[in-house]
Amino acid sequence: MSYVCLHCKREVKVLEKNFVRCPYCGYRVLGKKRSSLAKEVPTN
């Protein structure tokens, strides 16, 4: 699963079990990367 650093906006691919920092800037807040596809929902 890929994550995105909320500080430097870089993608972090692999996270170790106890690793909760961005390897680029050291920021501790990461968010899950969302897919770029829009979902269609019926309005019936």
C-alpha cells in the first residue's frame, strides 16, 4: 500500500512495521494515497 507524506507530498511505497516517518523530510504524518479514478454512483 502506498502512502503520501502530508508535508512534502512525496509518495512513500513501503513502510516497515515500526517506521512512521517520511524518509525524505522526516515528517510523521502520512495519508493513504487515493486512486485517481472517479466512481459513478446511480441516482435512482
